[in-house]
Amino acid sequence: MRGWARWLWAPLHAIGVATSAKSFRDNIVIGSPWLNRMGLHVARRRLAARMGQRRRAQLAPLLSEQDRADFARDGYLVKRDFLPPEVFAAMRAEVLSLEAPAREFIDGYSFTRLFPLDAMTLPGMPVTASVLSSPRYLNLLAYVGSFRRFPRLSIQTVFSRFREDVPDVQSHYHSDTFHPTVKSWFFLTEVEADAAAFTYVPGSHEANRRRLAWERRVSLTARDGRDRLTAEGSLRISEDELARLGYPAPRKLAAAPNTLIVADTSGFHRRGVSEGRACRISIWAYSRSNPFLPFAGGIGFGVPALRGRAARAVWALQEWLRKGRPGGGWHWAGIRRPETPPMDAAANRPRIGG
């Protein structure tokens, strides 16, 4: 929508300022260069950070003092040997033997597959369901994300360099959003440092003065900029720019099987560039809510049997809207297993991008 017609939505866009809305391009208030020159984006950033600190203080009893200190310093937590070996082996067997409808996406040299773990999948995976509903697991995600919410869960398989192409968009340093949020990866396979390892800039979950000044500059031009993801509020940053912000050097987090990584992805991070072909399989989770709420809430999200059905309804709508259009995007790809090779999986549809 362009021109005067966009202003018909101005009241709703103004309400969006008090929510997790982040798109400079789609919200004429959040994306206003004049308002951001006056400090709107930075003010939202600062207020969201204060509210996040308040909520984490409420959730402090969920984690040990050492975990809280490690997170405050780095912005992420790494839990090696998270499960007893026998429990991990049972969960891994459940996951790798799963045959279910999958969603797939090709971007650059990467092929990503997701299996939703929800009320339609987890009943047949009792060990996995028990692990993912355990307080030990949920407490880590709640504290890092600053909300007691049940996360969205998926089995995620990433095949890196499955074809010759440029790195995918997740391989560029970026921040997911302007407020505290959480993503986690519970790795079922080995991830070496040079094989698409999660890479994080320690301490970048806290915005220092240089970071705030950089974000203010970006907010003035993001709406009309060429980078689509920055315009949508997931700010991309070059390695040269990153080096000038005063944070420690990025860390590649190699992971053995049975390693859980939980991170505040408002900090700068990326999927590491893979030096060769690689496959990583993990339980992937994310959660976010309104960043301006003062209270952390509770994990009572209605009927467990309904979890995930709303997401599937949204996906179905997206597929319907995209029906008949050429190109890629996330789509249901039929019955798959997590380890199904991408060339086999793509055999019944056109290759995207070459």
C-alpha cells in the first residue's frame, strides 16, 4: 500500500508502537525517519530493555546464580550433556525415526526442513514430550526470553552447501528484533565450528552507547533501504560495522550431540558459514511476546491439545495466498524424515534458484 492510502492505517500503526511490531517498512509510525530522528526507535529499545530486566528479575529463582551471571555476561547459555545419556539416546531415536509432514525452504546454499512439535506430533513421542515440557528445559527458555511462555517447538534440519550458491541470509550477522527474545537449539548431531555453527557476539544482548547510535542511524533509512530484512526490523550488520561497536569478538559455538544452546537473539548472531557440506539436526525453539509488559506471566496457555494448531492455520493461509505464484518460500513438502537428503526431497518439485 502506497501514498495516502497508507495513512488510513495510521491509528493501528500508532498502537503497534506499544507492541512487538518491528517493521520499518510496514508501519508508517515505526518507520518514520522524522520520528526516529526525534528518538522513537531508541526510546522503544531502551524501554523494552528495562522491562526485560524487570521480568528477568521476577524469573531469577528459575536459574542458578552461575547461570544468571553467565547469561548477563554473554547473552547466551551453553548446556553440554544436558540429558542423561540413556534419556538422550531414547529422545534422539524418537526424533530421527519420525516420519511426518515437513515444511521446507531453500535459501542460497542452505536447505532447511522443519517438523512442528505440537499437539499433532508430540503424543507419539513420549520421551521427547517429557523433555520439552520439563521445568529444567522451560526455565532456561523463560529466563532468557524474559517470559514464562510455552515456546514454539520444531525439529530443524539444516543442510549447508547442498548446492553451489551464496550463503543463506541467516549467515549474515543480525539481530532478530529490538527487544529481549529467545531461541534455542538442542543438538542431536555433531556441529563443528566450521559447519554452520551458531555464532554469537558476546554481550551484544545489551545495547551499549555505540550500538544505540548505530541503531538510530539505521532507523532513519531502514524503511526505504535495499535490505529487505533490515526494513522488516531484523537489523543486518556488516563485520566492519560490528567491529566498531566495542563488543568482544564473535564466538563460534561448536556443539556435540546432547548440547543445548539458549540465546537472546536480540544480540548479534548468525548461522556460521559452512566450509563444506554439513547437516545439523536440532530441536529448535523460539518465543517472544509484547516487550513492554511489566510482568513475566505464567505457563498456562490454555488447552495443551490446541498448542500449535494456530500456527498450522497461519501456514495454511500463507500457502493458500501463495498458491499459483512462482518462486520459493516455506511450503509443506509431504512426508519426510529429519535425515532425508535434500536432493531426494526436492526430486518432485522444481529447484529454487538454480
